[in-house]
Amino acid sequence: MPRQLRTRAVVTSATVPALYRCECWTEDAAGPEGPTRLASFDAYSAPQADRWVAIALRTISPALDSDASDEAWTWLHDDRAETRRVLLRCEPCTVTIRHANVHITWTIRPALFRASVQKPSRMERLLPSTRG
């Protein structure tokens, strides 16, 4: 009986797309509680990740005080490109706006989900073992 061979694809960081975990946190500097996560989002690219922050900043900027609004527009016009370069190097970044006593922080972290690649597929679990 011929021996069956199993083959597995070699997965490298070049073949696994970079994903970005995006979160928005708020913290009342005058309050006793710590930061509270308001929203989270899994982006499939650096442009999608920084776009999520840009949309949020454009949405809330009319409600911010003038200093916080200036911070938001400075990031949108001057600092957003640097944020994208940081993300493309697979480095984490944060964007923080201070409105009155509230700090609003967006965090973006690259995430490579290699653990799921290591698990055997459902088909491999169903196939009889060829060891031995």
C-alpha cells in the first residue's frame, strides 16, 4: 500500500496579511474610574485603520472645545501621514484628544494572527492519521 504524505503550506509574515486592532478609549481625568473602551474595530490595512480614526475625529470635532478641535484638525491635516507610515512599519500608535477633563484616545496595534494558522484544519482532524 503506498504511503500517503501530508503537505502543509509554509506561512510567513509575508503571506499572512497584517491586521490592525483599533480601539477608542475615554478617561475622565477628574473622575475616579480608569479608562473606558468605547469602540473597537479590526482593520485589514493601515489606510483602513487610520481612516477609522479620521472619520471619528471629523464626526466629533464640531462638539469639541476649540483647543481639542485644533488638535483633531492638526492630526487630520499634518500628523495622519506619519501615523500611516508608523502603521506600515507594523508599529503601534495612539492619537489622543483632550476635551475639558476628558481624554479620548484611539489606539492602533498591528496584529498577526499566527495562532490560528498553527491549528489543524477541520479536514485534517477528520482524516485518519497517516503516521506510523
